[in-house]
Amino acid sequence: MTECCESNLSKAPGKYRCPINGKEYGAVGVKTILHHLVEPWKKNLTSNDYFFCSDADCDVIYFGQDDSVIYRNELRTSVGIKEHNPDRIICYCFGVSYAVAEQNSGVVNFVKDKTKQAVCSCETSNPSGRCCLKDFPKQ
């Protein structure tokens, strides 16, 4: 398809720069954000598109194209990917910590199997809104 045939409708960018650290990050759905906010009814999410900042050294978790930000202290969930603690959660669907996954190679197979069976809930359980398998220790 050539450019002249493409829709003129605005599409959400795949990545956008965090207003605090300036690095690009991928999109995340409002549904995900609402499941992790301490008091979602008090947060007016007005941006058209939101993104997840995975930088462990940045206190921003979510940000909008309008440069709005949601910080760690606004969430009821700890964000394991932004922590260095070995007990940090890496699989929110099944409550698997990094340390458990590192010590038991069968855990990753369990999670892969459940993901294939579509019994995971990554979109709402994981603060990134994505599958956790890339966050597991390399074995």
C-alpha cells in the first residue's frame, strides 16, 4: 500500500519519549493503567495515548503524549521491572518472583504453557500491559 492510499486517521505511535528521561518507550492501554492506580477514580486520564517507562532509574511509570506523568507513588502495585530486588515480581499473573524463576527452570515452562492456553491476564495484571516472559532470567 502506498502513502496516498493510507488512511488519514491519526494512529497511536508505537513509541514516545518519556518527558523525564527522554528515552522512547512503548504504548500501554488505559485499561492497564486503571488497574494499577491507587485511586483510579481520582485520576483524569486525558491524553489520547499512554506509554510505559521501564527505566529502573526513572520514577515515572506511565506518561501521556500530552507529557502528563504517573509516578511510582501513585500505584498500588510495585513495578518489578523497575526494581533491583531479587524478590521483585516478574510474572504478575502467577506471582512469580525473579529469584524463584532463577532457581527453578520449570517456572518459565509453566508460564509459557499457561500463556499458550490463554489463561494469563498480562494486559491488566502486569503494569507494563505485556507478557512477562522477556523479563525472566536467561538460562
